[in-house]
Amino acid sequence: MKQRLTILVAVLCVALSSCRVQRDVPTRYHTLTQRATTTLMLDEHKYTMSCTMQVWRNELVVISLQPMLGIEMARIEATRDSVWVFDKMNRRYAVLGYHDAACKIQPLPSYKMIQDFVTEPVTPKKSAKVSKTFTAGEHRLQVDCTFSSREYDTLKKPNRQDTRKYKRVSLHTILPI
């Protein structure tokens, strides 16, 4: 009797914990917001910063880069047809189409690739890590993200950056690669 009760309690604990995991990770969600620590390795130079990522599924991905003290210094907005890169310190921005001939980044980015990279760690763990390597001409860029917090379906409508305060420049002006 005692052995059956122990087995029943063990099975019940496993069943309850698996139900909890299913509630923490929705298979269908419209919005996602999360915090991450990002490490960029450009050739032999290493940059570590905090960032906030917001996703409106199949519509917009916003990545806010905050190298120090939570101050947004750069912002990346990926839409279904282009990527907008904002240099907030120098008040300038660049727009890059996914099939732009001037883009030397390999593999060529797409909206689906960016959205999948940001939403890839679907585990409810406290932290999850993803990594991606790119080449840009002769430069090598490795992006490592360690995600810490995640909230589903808490965002309202997308908040796009107002371009009236910024000067439009080429991407090579902002990122000299």
C-alpha cells in the first residue's frame, strides 16, 4: 500500500509539473517581450550589452540595445520587408531591404530568421542561450544572446520609432563593415 501511494504521488507530481510547463510556454501568442544580455564578437573585439526585445508575431521585431545604465543607444526594427537601424546617439538611421544588393551579410537576413532567432528559446527556464554567426565582407560577427525574462501577450500596438528627428544615411555610415 505504501509503495502504491509513493508511486501515485510521484506520477501526480510529474503530471502537475508537465501541465505547468505547458501553461508557461504558449504555443500561440501574438506578442512577446523579453530581456537579454547580448555579446557581439566582431572579429576579435567583444561587446557585451543589455537589450530588450519585443515581437509582434509576423509583423514587427524591435530590439533595443542598452550598453550601459539602461540608456537606449541603438534600436533595430525588423519589418516583413526591411530592417531599420537607428543610431540614437548621433540621431541617424538607415533602412536595409532584405534583398538589397549592397548587403554583404551572409547568410542574408530575412524577417523569419530574425523572428525565429529572437523567439527560439521556447523553454520556460530562467535563462536560455542562442547563438548565430554571420560574415560581412571579410568581417566575422558572432551574436550570443542569453535571455532572462519573458512575457507573452502583454504588449499593445507596435511603437515604431519616429524618423522625423533623425537623418537618413546609408547603412555603411552607421556600421562601417
